[in-house]
Amino acid sequence: MTRRVVRIAMNGVTGRMGYRQHLVRSILAIREQGGLDLGNGDVLWPEPVLVGRREHALKALAERHGLDPAAVSCDLDAVLADESIDIYFDAQVTSAREAAIRKAIAAGKHVYTEKPTATGLEGALELARLARDAGIKHGVVQDKLFLPGLLKLKRLIDGGFFGRILSVRGEFGYWVFEGDWQQAQRPSWNYRAEDGGGIVVDMFPHWEYVLHELFGPVRTVQAVTATHIPQRWDEHGKPYQATADDAAYGIFQLEGGVVAQINSSWTVRVNRDELVEFQVDGTEGSAVAGLRTCRVQHRSVTPKPVWNPDLPVTEAFRDQWQEVPDNEEFDNGFKAQWELFLRHVVLDEPYTWDLLAGARGVQLAELGLASAAEGRRLDVPELSL
């Protein structure tokens, strides 16, 4: 058995997602399992190089997890100039991402990145063109496709459970504290448009790939946005004006006729089983999928409710749904996609979630904001390079 070392420059791992999901639960988890079995007698061994702005924080992470203390840097240019670096990964704030990825592409590194890939569509498309012309491998994190609940939902779709799919209803969000009397669960830049914040920019790229991969490409978007909480308090307890949207209500028409309606909000108190849920209704059956669970109701066992406001409800509607079994073990979704991308880089196996797919997410967010500003439905043109 041969160990094949792949060195990965990981930029932004001091942030919540970069640290928890990408470093700890993906790259370090792959190392803890002995590496990634490539199936040909070789094992891929990821070697992270931690990149960021705060050297002391990077060194603390390296020490905490037993990594090489010398494999940390605040000099991205020097890291990218290192010929031993194979992959550049970006989990920085959105406003810093595009320039860093451009540098990585110019240095000939394979690129794997969080989304959105850029602050605007033209920048996102330009990254895809640059990567194509450079001949590098490139991928964009589309983690929700690998959630157990959505994997079960895809199993139902592929098995023809729904018949003809009619509609998709999505509910996402939770109450993010303002920061005055309880600390906010999200960083303050998320609520400043000038810093790349806003729930449309954050969540519409997710909805694009979920809808595209499971139900069909988005062809039109109509959105209403709101900044429901106009003042918040930052990490230092100082008040600031929230200039970005904290809630978005979108209707998406998909190729083939499916209508999707998705509400996204950081100003909603949760009264559902999971923080995100999608209800799919079809001629033969319906399903409600969350992060981990999925429940179904087939046409043959659908009850026959009758509207009568004069009487109390006599049926427990939630009890009339059936749980979809796991039938397999589900790994962490971020780790599962990392493994696919690493196999793509090393073995040239197929991989579809590239920078052009990332540009579609940026496009939908841009058009969603334009739709809200103009008060009308907008077409979503098909992208090409």
C-alpha cells in the first residue's frame, strides 16, 4: 500500500465553517480514518497547510490538532508559490474570496471553495473561465446534496415515488439574536451588505443547486426581501445598522413546470422538526425532508380532510406520515464531498460541482435581489463559458 500525500492550503479555517466542517470534520476526519482509500492499493493522505490573517490563531489550531506548527502562514502569495501545494481551499469571507481564487488559479493550483464564489456573476464566470483555460481541477462546496434527509429524498425521486412532481415548499431559518442581551450566533458582517452579507447572497446559491440537482434548473425567480431587524450589536457589543436582508421569500419556476417556494429567514422562531425542511408534492405521493429525516405519505394512504371551522381538528396529521429508513450509513456531508473532490484531483474521476455550477448560484442570488428591488419576476438565463 502506497501513501499519496496531497498538500492543501486551507484559507479561512479560523472561521466557524472553515474550522468545524472543513478542517475538523472533513480533512482531519479523513486522516483519523487512516486516509482516503483510492481503491487501487493507494491511500490518499491530506496534509493541510493553514492560511489566514492571525498567525497566533493558526498556530493554536495546529497545536490543538497535532499538525506541523511550521505549516501555517499569513502570506498567501508565498503559500501559492510553494510547488508542493496541490490544492487551494477557500472558506474566507465572500468579499475576499474572488481575488484569492484568482491567485490560486494563476499559480496552477487545483481549487476547492465555499460559496458564493464571487460577489457578482461576472466575477464568478470569470473564475470559471480562468480555471478552464488553466486546465486545473475545480470544485464548489454544495454540501446540502449530501445531507441524509436529501439523500433519502433523492432516493424517492429516482425510484419514481412521487409520480409527476408538482411543487416544492422549503422553510429554512431560525432566530439569530440581535447581540444586545444575547450574543448573536452569526458574525456581524452577515448583516452588512457592504461586507458581502445578506441572506439572499448566503442562501440562494444553496437553493439553486438543491433545486437544479433534484428537480430541474431554475428558469424564473420572484423574490421579496426584508431587513426585519434594522439594528444589531457586533462581536464587541457595539450597535450597528443592518444594511443587508435578513429574510427572503422566493418563488422559483423550474424547467418542466415544477413550482418551488422557499422562505429563508434569520428572524423566525422554529416551529418545525429541523432547521430546514422541504415538502415535495407529487401526483402519487408527498415527502417532507429535513437535514437527517424524511417522511412520506403515498397516494393510497392519503387521508381525506374536510374543512370545517366549527369543529376542533380530529386528526393528528403528522402521525399519518411514514418515516423513510436510513438503509445505509451517512457520513458527514462536507467530508463526503471532500472525498469526491480529492478522488477527482488524484484519479480524474468525474465531478460536476465546479466553478460554473458555483456561478449559477451567484446568478440566482443576483437575480433574486434584482427581482426584489424591481418588484417583478425575472428569467434565469442558462449560463455558458
